[in-house]
Amino acid sequence: MVKIPEKYFSYFKKAGTVKVYRKRQIIYLQNDSADALYLILSGRVRVFNTTVTGKETTLEIVEKGRIFGESSFLGEYRRPTTVEAVNTVTLVSCSIKNLIPILKESEELMMLMFQHLSQTCDYLANKVYRLTNYNRYQRIANFLLEETACSNPDKDITEDGIPYTHEEIAGLLGLSRVTVSKVLASFMEKGMIKNGYRKILILDRRALQQECERKEKNKVAVFE
């Protein structure tokens, strides 16, 4: 997904207000009025929705440089999700009315915003496909590839790693934490990844791609 480079943070600060949220503090609730767009300056947030029975489904973990709250572009719209802070989060809250004149100052920034909106649609479409067509191994392999999609495809090691816990990955992929841990352990044994606390290093993207594309010989069920 597109990240906004730090050199453009000042544009958002000019258009909005810097806010700080503590761990587990709610930034906005599902069905709230969509009146602002957010840019994360530091920290991470969890995007999720809740059913009428109270069941939560994690849709995405968003971190520094990423934008969320895109529904505010639609006007008179309600939030389809709830967003809460994973840890201490500093962000900029901008109204679309104030942000649009600022975007006109930088054609490159405006293009980044359009790319972000386009990639958000692609991300959601891939998420639906992954949940309905992939087994647990393919889901996790595809997720790891997607999270490192901006990395150089000819470079085997992604040095920054992926800052997710097994529980967070489980929530994102509709799997149990135990299942995620077992699959990651299998990938690590095969030399595809290096698994540490809140950091998964990708060692072999090609092997993960092959795992994602592999047809199940034993017709393993897509869902647990």
C-alpha cells in the first residue's frame, strides 16, 4: 500500500490537527459521521468492524505514513468500521474541505492520494478473494507477500520485517492464533521467513509465491 513520505507530512499538518491517542483508545466508531481523513505520523491502528452480536473482524493494521478514514471523501457518509490505537499513536486529522486546497500545492502528493484510493480497492478485493479461495497456508503466504509488495522483487530479504503478532495476523485472516503459529513455524523450517517477536522477516519471496500458487493435492478445505 502507498505510504506518504515524511516530506509531505507538513502539508497535512497545515490542513489539520495533530492528535495523540493511547493504546486501545478509539479514534472513531462504526456508524460515526465520516468527517475527517487521518494520516499516521507514528504508531499503529487497528481497523475493524463489529456485527450486531458484538463479534469483531479485523480488516487491517495501519502504521506510519498510511492514510485511513477514506470514507470522508464521499460526504454525508457513515463510517463502515471502527478504528482503535494499537499502541500510542500520533496522527493528523484533516477535513476534506481543508485538505483539497493543500493538495493543489503538490501534484505528486495528489497522485499519491489517488494511488492510495486505488490500492485500497485492490486490497479489499484481494482480501475477499483470499478468504474465499485460499487455505490457511495460502492465506498467510499471500498476506506476507502483500505486506512486502513494495520491496524489491529481486531482493530476498526484507530488512524492515513485518510488525505483526500472530494474534493480529489471525484476526486479519480469519484464522486461529494457534493455526497461524503452526503455519509460520512451517515456513520458518523451510527457510521462507525468520519469525521473531512482533517482527517477521521475509527470506524467500519466491518460495512464498510458489506456496500461494500451489494446488492442494489432498483437497485441503479453504476454511478451518
